[in-house]
Amino acid sequence: MRNGILTIMKKELARFFGDKRMAFTTILLPGLMIYFMYNFMGSAIGDMVKVDETYKYSVNVVNLPESVKSLSGEMPVDFMETDAKNADNIKQAIENKACDLFVIFPENFSEEVAAYEPYMGKAAPNVEIYYNSASKESSGAFAMMTGMLDQMESMMANKFDVNAGETKFDLATKEDTTGSVFAAMLPMLLIIFLFTGSMAVATESIAGEKERGTIATMLITPVKRSDIAVGKITALSIIALLSGISSTIGLVLSLPKLMGAASDEISSNVYTVSDYMLLAVVVLSTVLVIVTAISIISTFAKTIKEAQTFVTPVMIVGMLVGITAMFGSGAKTELFYYLIPLYNSVQCMVGIFSFTINPMFVAVTVISNLIYSAIGVFILARMFNSERIIYSK
């Protein structure tokens, strides 16, 4: 590597890491915020839908059959038998969340069920269950009651069973579950993290130096303009990559908590070292493309604020590309998709996370990204040679 490139890299890295507050807010803070925010969201969502284990459901019942009462067993429920004339008051109590459930069984329910046959052409005995879906306790009581009645119905006309016993019938492995979740979510989030980290440093480095007038001093040095472009892009890519890694670690650590009940089936440990190495190569080449694009846009801008305004639409496009990971049935198998900037990286990430990656596609993606970055460096160097662009006010 030429001395000019190393000099520019050292200058950029020293300027960035010399400002401890900027280094903290750009690299460490995003990961910490994501980790704590997603953990908090997971806990909050769990509290919204999960009923306390010690809670006993309050259920008012009209004409409670003995068969239902005995079937409830040790379920956390208090049955309170009442008369149908109290229906309006109980419904109002459920509406006000003062009561969980109101169930009305037909009189002589058990006899009617025993005598009922579908071929008779008459309506089946109907059980009315009133609940409040806005209350997690009422919703839980409704789910418990309907489950109990379904079990009772199957016992009364049990011609055959489906998946009876202790055998595990869901054959999805932890790898399958983790892969489906990670392949759908992480590519989009990684693209967002990389764009966010790149915007934070690239706009300040180029548009900021134009705004302060210090870039003119750099350009009159004997260092080649192409070396300045390469040095800046390399240093900014390192910083953006560190920011992206921090955010990704925070996300991966907090994802099981965010997913709630499925947390036992989700683990980043299902991926091997080679999987992470392939991901690192793809992410690094993607950072180069993103930083190069933002650097070119920032060179056109006169101020940091203007540069961020120009870059925002590009970031939105990147987010839309990342969202495509949520659709389809896995990574694309056609080679030409891996020649499209950003989309090729998203498809590689989908393949890596879903254990379907073709190493040839990774190679094509990395090589094409390096070519796009080299073209961008050439364009940036030419822009540095333009006084109209560099000294624009």
C-alpha cells in the first residue's frame, strides 16, 4: 500500500478515534441501544400478552355442566354459577374488565349433546362465551375455555386421534427455526446498520471538511488524488464496519428475548466459523460500496446537513432492497442477481443465514462489489480534481 494512502488512513482514523465521544456514539452506543431497546420491547410485549402464572380466571357460568366442572381439574379458574337474568350486568363487568368471562350453556346441555346427530338437520347445541379481547386476562380465559370445550368434544366423539402421545411431531430443527428468522430479519437490519454507520462518518469526513475548508489544504499536498480517495474510503469503511458489527451483536444478543416464546429455538450458535467468515467478507465488500457511494454524494454537497439530505433517499432504497429478504423462498439461484449492488449482498446474507449459500455466488458478489468500489474511487478522485466541485459554496 502506498505511503499516501496510509497517511490519509492514519489521519482519518486518528481524527475519528481521537474524539472519544464521537467514537462512542458511532461504534458502541448503537449496539448498546439496540440491545437494551429490543430486550425492553421483548419484555414489554411479553407482559402485554402473558398472564401471571398465579392468576386465577374469573368465569361466570349459566347452567354449568358437571362434566365441564370436573374437566377443569387443576386449571387456574374460579367458576361462579349465576342466573341468565344477570347477563347484562356480567357483560358490562367484562366490558369494564372487572370480570374475565361469561359462559352460557343451554339447559340440559349434556343430554342435548348426547342426543345430537349431524344428520338430523337441526342446529347443534350452542355455547355462548362472552369475553373482552382488549384484556389479556379475558383473552386467556377465552382461550382456556375454548380449549377445554374442544377437548370435551373430542372425548365425546373420539373416533381417532391426531398426534397423540409424547412423540415430537414437529421435525423442524433449531437450525431451521433460527435460519428462517435470521434470513428474514437480519439482512434488512444489517443494511440499515451499515448505512447508518457510513452516513455518520462519511458525510462528516468529506462534506464536513468542505464546510470547514480543510479539504483544500489536503488537496494541495503532494499526495495523489486517487490515494486520498482510497485512503478516505478505506478508513471510513473500517469505522462503518465497526459500527455495523456493534449493532449486529446487540441485535443478535437481544433477538431471543424479542422473539419471546420461540427464544429456546433461536440461537446464533447454530452457525459455524466458516458461516461467519463468509458473512464478514460479504459485509466488508458491502461497506466499501456503501461508503464509496456516500462519499461521492457528500463531495457534491456543500455542508454536512446537505450531504445527509442527499444520502437519505439512497438509504431508503437500501432499506427497500433489504426488505426483499422477507419475501421469496430463500436466496436466488440465478447468477445475474449477484451482480446487482446491495441486492447481491442481501441475497448472500439470506443464503448464509438459511444454510443454502453457494460459495460461487459469494465470490461473484465480493468481486462485483470490489469492482463497483474501484469505479467509485476513480469517480471520487476525478471529483477531487474538479475545483468547481471542491470549492463550491
